[in-house]
Amino acid sequence: MKYPEHTSTQFDAELTAVCANVLQMGEAVENQFRLALDSLVTGDLTMIDRVMNAGRAIDAMEIDIDENCTRIFVRRQPTANDLRLVKTIIKIINDLKHIDDEAESIACMSKLIAQKRSSHLPGYQQIKYIADVALGMLSASLATFDAMDADSARKVGRKDALIDAELDSILRHLVGYMMEDAADLPTALQTLCVAKSIKRIGDHTKNISKHVVYMMEGR
């Protein structure tokens, strides 16, 4: 990440460090999401527990970054571009925390499905499609923050419409599935919860891209 240098090299170091911490948190959240999706397919209880336990470390990252931003506000009283950068960081880590919450929710649903030993996951191909879109959006949105690229951030945000459109199809598919096989109703409902979590992850990722645009353009 590059930005105009300040007369205080210490201030530059503080901004560089907090931005690096955001990217580190983003990488951890992205890994959480990926593991949660893998656990949905494998039903691996060890993998599911890894997702649930890693949430504490991500909570700690959020708190640490937020405290560092508060110290920057107090010590440096940032203005203009610096102020937007720090405000953007606070907003981004909030969205990242919500994404981690949804990843944990997916892992929880994966555990319930695995315990039921269901041999069929209704709507899996559609779920995989929106999951791949959301995962790609998350990775790309973090890259736009690192590159400070507003144009690319806008492109990331527009991809959320793909998830919204596919979600409607998933809902129709699951309703039809539940009508045909009432015995497997719990699995269908748990799959629906997974789809909605992925949709919310897409929404939070879109928010991150909007924050990047604000950071660069002030609007």
C-alpha cells in the first residue's frame, strides 16, 4: 500500500503497520470462509472446530486494529486523506468481523448436516457458484484496499448482483425440494441458512469495496 509520505516518519510507520494488520485480518477471514465451505462438502468435524476456534483470534485482531486507530486519532489528529484512511480501516474491520461470523455460521450448519449424515446436499452446485463468487469478491476487495484502486473496487461491488440473482433460484429449488422430500426438511433448511450466510458475506464484501471508493474519492 502506498500513500503520500508525512514529515513524521513515525506517523508513516503507524499507518503502514495498521494497514498491514487489516490485510492480515482479511487473509485470516478469507481462510475462515474457505475452510467453512470445505467443511460443508467434507463434513470434517476437525475442520469445523478449526473454524469455530479461530474466531477468537480474529476478534482479537479486530480489537487490536481498532485500538491502534484510536491511538492514531488521539496522537495524530489526522485530516483529509489520512482521516478517510483511518475511518475506512475501522469500517473494513467491522465488515471483516461480520464475514467471519457468517463463516462460523456456515461451519455450524455444516456440523448439523454432517451429524445427520445426509448423503445429498440440495442445491449444492448453486451454493458452490455463489460461494465462489463471494470468495472471489472478498479476495479482490482486499486487493483493491491494498492497491488503493477505486475503479477496481467498483467492479468488485457490482458482482454482488450475481449472488442476489442466484439466491432467488436457490430459494425456489429448496422450496421444491422440501415439498418433494419432507423427511429431509432439516437439511434443506440448513442449506438455506448457508445460502443466506453467503449472501450476507457478499453484502459485506460489497461494503468493503464501497469503503475503498470513499477512501480514495471522499464519496
